[in-house]
Amino acid sequence: AIHSHSWLLTMALPGRQQPQLTIGDGSDIGNFNHITCVNHVEIGPKVLTADRVHISDNGHGFDDPSIPIMDQPVVSKGLVVIGEGTWVGEYASILSCRIGRNCVIGANAVVTKDVPDYCVVVGVPGRVIRKFDFESRSWKNV
């Protein structure tokens, strides 16, 4: 399901292939989510996002300080992949990175680096604070 007031945008950049935005079966996209894709954004199956989540594979260029940022090109900073079963908390931002399966992304986290499977990420910038240990069948602090 994609809930109220969520915004999904795909935009082809000049000279680039068509963007690919996919949302897996059983995923639940919260209210007021903002998902933008100029390259590749893949949200796996059974992913849950809270309200006001931002997911993007791009940003505004600002290489030339003599040109207003709004007049500079949009730049893809890399693809986004969110693994199956992951939960993304309210106001979190996921920017051009891969998130593993069955992860928890805490509220207000800003994730810009890849995250392995079965991890809990919090903070700005996002950092892994817990990882599931299959041997003990429990979450361990990192």
C-alpha cells in the first residue's frame, strides 16, 4: 500500500537510461513519504516505512558557486536498495545507499552508507548500533 500524500517521482536525466523505481509485494509506504528516482530505487518486499520518510538516489549539484543551485543539474549519487523486511522509522532519510534485509532504520536517521543485513541504524549520519547474532538468537550492541 502507498498511503496518503506520498510522492513518487521518476525523472530521466539527459543522456541517461530511464529510471527504475520498484516497490516489492506487501510493502507498506507511510503517509507523506517522498521517493525520488533518477537512476535506480528498489524497495524490497514487505518493507515498512513510517510517515514522512525520504528516499532518494539523487541530489542537487552545487559544483559551480557562481550559479544558483536550482539552475545546476540534478546528480545521481548512486542507487538505493532497501532489503526485504526492513522497517524505516519516521522522518528517516535514505540517500544513495543499500540497506540489507530485516534492518531497522531509526526515526530521524540519515543513512548515506551501505548497511548489512539484520542491523539497527540510528543517528545523523546513520550508524549501525546493533546487529542480530544468529548464534545466540539475539540483538547485540556493536
